Amino acid sequence: MARRVKGPDGVVHDFPDDATDQEISAALTAPPTKPDAPRRGWVDMGVDALPMIGGAVGGLLGGASGIPTLGLGSVPGAIAGAGALGAGGEAVKQLINRARGAEVPATPGAAAGDIALQGGVQGALEGAGQGISAAVTPVAKAVYRGYLKPSLAKINIGKATQIIDTAFKENLPISHGAVTEAGRRIGELKARVDALLASATGDVDLHTVADKVRTWARAMYGRAGRAPEDLDAALQVAERIDNHPSMAPTPPLARQDIVDLPTANTVKRDLQEGVGTSQYGIPSKAGKTAEKVGASEMRTAIEAKAPGVGPLNMRESRLIDLARSLRQATGREANKNAFFGVPSIISGMAGAEEYGRTKNPYSAAATALAMRVGLHPAVATRAALLASRIAEKVPAAVISDVARAAVQAVSEAQQEP
């Protein structure tokens, strides 16, 4: 037989005969349970995703060619398109939910507010993706330059941007292996130039090239106030081009100033080698500069006859500058004490912080080691190169869409089951 007990709300409840007073009291005072909300289906999730889909489509369309009618380029056009279609997606979502009897904003003002909010959110997500994509490569180059900067100053700070651009184009980090690889590529380029010139027709007048060097030397050093030794050193370079002792005529042969392209290229390389290997004072600074001018004039004369070697020469020249910087940077790193210096101090501080937080010496040691390895130039610059390559291959729209998907996933997780 059941026990009938009136609850505080005046409603009579039936309990089993064996129910204790404590159980009955607890049941009568327990808060009422809410009925389980209906589970969300694919239709619910699909309708709620309409603003995200609109933002993605709008960003893609607006970024394809901009919005000329509004005077917007590709990036502003992508942001505007994402905002417009994101707001449109919210409007369509509200219409569908209203038709299917689902929850919708209670007033027109609240509906308009949600539409404007989604337009702003989708436009902001598109802008964030575009900004991240555009910032990755400049930041990566700044990291690379930070590790290479002392070496850049020793060569020519004016070439710094070109050297960094070459490193990223050639995908060469600051490491001994990269120095070796740069040398291999330089040798390969020289071989390709030699092959092209061996099959090319034409010749170079060494006397004409030497006269250009003489004209430059007299304009640069042939005036009061300049050391006479500078003019002499520069003119000696010109003499080496068209009046070298090895060129003295042997009767009945006449003097030969007209040479084929491979010979002219050898003269150019000899001048370049003189620039790179000369010791202090031999020859003078003026002589080194004259060698650079002479090599440049020879290169111009050769490329006028064989234009195909121009791009190869340019790449080789830039690789030579980069390889020189890499050699100095890796040499400087090798001379450092691995247990001291700023990277080691930072790594030690990271390890100490980890130990203070976890009291785990193994975790602290692993953190310090990982930080020290990450701060090594070879690791840090390789990571910078990889980040730049990923940013170049992954469209900004993809980054924006990943952000949209993440926001939508969080929003969905917060919904009632």
C-alpha cells in the first residue's frame, strides 16, 4: 500500500510503504528536474553555420579581384566581401529558423543587431587571416636578419636586404651545411656559364674594356686632393686587362686584344678573385675598387654577346655574397662558448621557471635544452624559412577559414545538447 504525502506545493505524492521519512523529505524538497532538451541535428548545425559559410564565400569572391566599384583592392575587398556575405548568412539563418519554428531574435532591433554582429565578426576574421598571411614572411626575414646582422655589417650593410632575400629564395639557413650547399650551387652556375660561352659566338675587345677603366680611374682619382698612389693603382688594373706581360706579341704574331668569350670570362673571374683575396694594402683600396669596375665592365661586354649568361651571373653573384655572410656567421657561432651567452641565459631562466612551477628536474632540464636548441641560428633560421614557405603556399583565405571553423566549433560546443 502506498503512502500519500502532501508536498510543500500542496500536491499529493505517492511513496512506497518502505520509504523512510528522510527519503520522502528529500524527494519533496528536491528541485524539479527540467525535461531533456532535444538533441541538435545536422540541420541545426548547418543552419547555424550559414554566417560562417557566407563569410568564407564572401572573402573568396572579394579577394579574387577586389571590389572595383568600391575602389577596393584584393585584401580590402576580401574583408568587405566576408562582412557582407557573413551578414547575409545571418539574415538567411534567421529566416530559416523562423520558418521552422526554431529560436530567433525577439525584436527587429535584436535581429538587425545579430546581422551586424556577424558581418563584423566575419570581416574581422577575414582581416585577421589576411594580416597573419602578410606578416609571416617579413617577421621570418627579420628573425633571419637578426642572426646574420653582424656578418652583414662586415660585408656591406647596403646589400643586407638583397642577401636576406637570396637566403629565402635559395632556402639556405645559417649552418655549415648551407655554406657547403651554396658553394656547390656556385660551382654549378659557373659550369653552366662556361658551357653557354663555349657554344656562343662573338668576342670582346679587351682594349675597349681597359679604356673604360682608365676613364673611370681618372675621373675618380685624377684630381687634386686624391692620393697619386690611388690613381696609379687603378690604372695598373687597366694595364693588367689589355697590357699584361703575357700578352706581349711574339713575332711574327701580332698583339691580340680581341679575345673569345670564354677567355674574356676568365679575365673577369681573375679580376673578381683579386677583389676577394687581396690582403690589406696589396693592392690599395683604389686598386680593389678598380678591379670591381673592370670585372663589371667585362661582365657587361660578355653579356652583350651572350645574354643567356646574365641571369646565371646575377644568381652566382648573389650566392657569393650570401655564402660569405653565412661563413662569417657560422664561424662566429662556432667560436662562442656553448654554456654562456644570452641564449644560454634565456634557456636557463626558462628551465628555472619550469622547475619552480612543476618541481620536476627532468621537465626543467628538457625545457632548458629545447629552448637552447631553438635559439641556435641553424634551428631558428630554418624555422623562419619554413614558416615563410608555408605562408607563400597557403592562401590567406585558408587561414581565415580555419579561424572561422574554430570559432564555429566553440560556438557549437556551447549550445544545448
